[in-house]
Amino acid sequence: MTVTQWIKNRYTYTEFDGRKIKNILHFSLIWNIFERACCQCNAQINQSHSIAENLQHESIPSLDKTWIYFKNRYVENASLTTTFNSFIFKQNNGKETVERILLSASPSKKEKIEALLRIIFRLRNNLMHGEKEPQIFYEQDKNFKHANTFLMDICNVRRDETCPDTSTNRRNTQ
């Protein structure tokens, strides 16, 4: 049985097209590289602030396009959309910070980077921890397309970063 057949059977999809979720499928690989390049192999949402601080003077080609995409998705008529309000943030994950930045008339580059990273962290956690219903994968693919491009650009800036000594890092031996 193929993965596609298994998913169709598991969730009783009459149709399941992996091409329509290719960005979601690519995300796990890009996230792995981002976590290594920017988070010393241990990504945590609260690192968003320090990563943004470190990147605020760097050129990130996709920053404005990614910012506009998510701002348009989550803000309408100077108010947060129901899409944003239903977005699952855990306690102390900076939802208020993201709200403030999204609603700001002119956020700084650092603030945009931080808000986008927090959004992408939540997209990742909502996906990887089963908080996204499989039925909405198709409509989520565009979110991951923008997230992937943004993370790739960040990794290109931070390509010289590495994980701590892997001889003591258990995750590399599993």
C-alpha cells in the first residue's frame, strides 16, 4: 500500500492528491534545515525574538512578500480576522506579540521577522502535533509555500550555523 492509498483509507478521502500538498510535504525538510541553521537543533518559539534580532540587518528577499501574504490573511479592515482568531497558539507563545505587530501601521523589519517566525512555528506545531484536521491540508498548502520560501531565505543568510557537538546529541543516534 502506498502512502497516498493509506491516507485515503485512513481518512476516507475519495480523492487525495499529494501534488496539492507538496509545500506541506517539503516543509518538514526545510524545517529540519532551519532548526539546524538557526536554532542549534532545538527550535523553540521563544527564540523568534532573538533570531529576528540577529537577522534585522540582513537581506531576506522574501520578507515583504511573506509579510504581505500573512498580513492579508490575518488582518482585514484594521482588525484581526476569524482565521487568525482561530489560529491555535499555546499559552505564552506570543500571540499577543503577533497581534500587536500584525495590527501595527508600520512594523519594523525585526518585528515582521519575529511575527512571521512565530506564525511559522505555530503552523509547524499545529501540523506536526495533529492539531490540523487532514481535511484542510489543501487549503493550508499556500501558507506552507510562503513559510518555506521565508525559511529558505533565512537559512541562506545563516548557512554557517551548526548544531552543538553531535557526539553528545542523542537525537543524532536515534
